[in-house]
Amino acid sequence: MIRETKETRVEVELMRDGPIVVETPIGFLTHMLETLLYYAGLGGRVKAVVLRDLDEGHHVIEDVALAIGSALSEFVGDRRSIARYGWSIVPMDDSRAVAAVDLGGRPFWVVRAELPNVVIGGYPTYMFKHFVRSLASEARATIHVEIYGEDPHHMIEVAHKALGLALRQALSPADRPMTTK
């Protein structure tokens, strides 16, 4: 899956198993994407390149989330052979995240977190909500994430772990379609 805009070029390939290779110009984003894919039980490649630098990472983070969402939507196909729903609760030191996912094809998102507005390794924390919104939109998924904690690094990281584990559960094979429609 390739997404190219005037600001960025993002390439995403997802697979069930395999190595995880992530290259972005934002160190913390790279770390979070590696974390998300690892906990989701996915292998793959994500490469993001800045074509025109206009801001502090806004376009890169948004376009990466949109591209991963599109790749995830392609990956799940008709959505009839997956568990569809997944959830997790993950603690990490001072922080805890709860994530719930429905890959049924209806985009919606909720993020509840009191994140301080800081920049971590080039990643503005205000972009986490935007990341989830963009991911949910293109993946055609409902995603709920609740986070509490003190250290913003831990808060964002534990959210990616929880979201990854919820995705792993939702992506697991199902013996019948998880819908009554």
C-alpha cells in the first residue's frame, strides 16, 4: 500500500508473521509503530519519507496512520473470517491503557486521555488522538482507547501495546462470521 501526498510518501506492507521493519523520520513514531505491529502479531514494513517539511511531524504521523489503516483494511479482506472484536488492559509502570477494537467495517474512534502537550522524540503528544482517528477511518474500524498515567512517554507507549493486543485478538481466525447480518 502506497500513500503519497505533497508532504509525504508512505509505504506499508502487512503480513501475518515475519520481520518488522519501520523507517520514519520521527524516532518515537518508529518505536511506537514497531510496538503496535509486534503486539498485534503482525510482520511488515512501514517506510515514511518527508517530501515537504511543513510542521513538527503532523503530516508524517497522520499519513502513516492513514496508510496503516488502509493496509489493515486490505489485510482483513471481507472481515468474515476474523474474530472481529478485541480488547486489552495493559499496565506499564505509572500508566495503564484499555483498548477495544471492532474491525466490522464501521469507522469510529474515542480516545480518553489527559496527555500533557509535549514532544517526545519528535512526536507531539497531541497527535496521538489524530493517529487513532486516522487509523480508525481508513481501517474502517471502531477503536476506543483510555489512558491514564503521569509519564507521557509511558502513556503513549502503553496505549500502542494495548491497541496492538486488541488488534491481535480481533485479527485472530474465527470459525464463523462474527455478525448476525
